[in-house]
Amino acid sequence: MMRYAPKRETVVALGGVVLSTMLSCSGSKPPPPGPAGKGAAAGSAEGAGDAGEDAAADTAYETLVSGGLRRHYRLHLPADDRAGRPLPVVLAFHGRGESARKIQSYAGLDGLPAIVGYPQGEPSKDEADKRSWQGAPYAAGADDVQFVRDLLEHLQRTRAVDPKRVYATGKSNGGGFAALLACRMADRIAAVAPVAGAYYPPSPPCQPSRPVPVLELHGTEDPVIAYEGNAKKGVPPIGTWLRGWAERDGCTRGPTVFMSQADITAERWSGCAGGSAVEHYRIAGGGHTWPGATVSSGPGATTHTIDAAKVLWSFFIEHPLPP
């Protein structure tokens, strides 16, 4: 397993992006970050919220300057990272009011044979203690799409990354942002798999440069992002949102049910352009939670019939970027 030199920090300039990396190893924890929403000196983890707390031996927390803002993220490396072979990348975006550390704690993605990045959102426009992502009405206005581009550029220069296998997931507002990346970064993001996503209509409208494979998981009793939508919030019903992606991807058949087990009904649109697909896992009685989570991931019931990490990974590996 990859190990790091204790409390080492590096600052580099890369294509106009300034990178600061702080790494931890067993028995040597980095200093805790400062309170959310406060500024940071260059090269410091201050201002990261809890993006950098409790870094494990195989997790780094790093910062880069993107769009004039110092941005924070956690990076989990698989045990065979030093083998030199290109690895997939999975980016996981936390929900509004959560953190990079929080989603890492419940999503179960660290066991994947991939580099897993947990970016940290910026303070919300009206509630600085709640970090959020671009595309939501409460987002502060940071260019999070550019942040993701800068982060991927950095990873591709510094790690053995397979550029055809870069994926995005997230929960709630983070799930909605993963969907926005499918609209804006179809050239870099091979497939997306939002969970309990908040799908605010993007502006400009979603017009991806190619058909994008989309997997969506959502509980029918989600108390935060209702399965039937919320007109006051501007959030469409999940069925409407899925049909929109089936149309964008040029799917000609579906939806057809391909799995029905206990509280789970899985359906798929097929015959989609460019080898894409649209899949949905409907969780009867499920709340605003991450399927398979063994710790709290939000209000409402958590299904253990499926494990979201395993489901999304199976979907991802079937859908690399096309040639």
C-alpha cells in the first residue's frame, strides 16, 4: 500500500494552477484544518472545512488554486498504485452541507481498484457553513466545472491515470453536480452515477457533446429530494429526468425491468447511441441515503439489498470513453 512521508507539503505551479499537497502516514497526522468558510494562506489546509481531517495512510489531502480560489480535495489511492499501470479515476461529490470526508466515510468507494477523488465544495451563497456545488440555486458561484478540469489535468500529469476511464458520482447536490458534468464535460467524463441527486435544470440547457452513460439510484421516500419532484424547488420528477437522458442518448427501447429484488426495481433504456445506456435503481421506501452504507448517510431508510459502490462500479467498467 502506498505510504507517504509524514506532514510533507509541496507547492507547485502547473499550467497556471497552483498545487499544494499535504500527505499523512500512519502515526503522523497532519494538523487539523480551520473552521469552514475561513480563508487560507497559500500552502495551508486551513479553510478546508473537514476535507483533511483523519487522513488515512492511503488518503492524501491536497489543494489547488482554480479560478482564483484555493480548492480542497481528498485522494484515495489503491494498494497497487505504484504498479505504474494506468488506473481509472472516480470523483465523488458530497451533498450540500456535507464534506469530502463525510462522503468518503459512507460511500464505500475506497475499496475500488481506482484512484478515488473526494473534492470539497465551496460555502453556499446564503449559508457559509453549508458547502455546495455549481448548478444549484444556493451555490456561491464558483466555477466548479473548471475546478474538475484543473483537478483532472493535475492527476493526469502526476499519476498513472487512464484518461478513458474517468467517472463521476455524488449524492444529493453532489449527485446533481455529477449530472452537470455529464452535460459540460462529456469529453472527459466517461459515465456518471448520481445517488439521490438534486437535478436542478442547468443553464444553459444540457447539450452533451456525445451520448453519456447515466446510472441513477433514488429512494421513493426521499424526504429531501422527492422522487416525484418538487416544482417549488425546480427539481423534476426522477422519471422525467431519466427520460430526458434517454432522449439525449438516443435510446430506442425501454425502460425495461432487468432486476426486481425485495425493495429494488432496476430498469434500463437500451438501443442508445454510441454504446451509451441509461439505468435506474428505484428503491421502494428508500430515504435520502446511500444504498449499502453502514454509517449514517442522510435521513430516511437505507437499503442493504444493493451496495451503491458495487452497482456503480459495474456500470462504470462497462462504459469507458469511446475511441
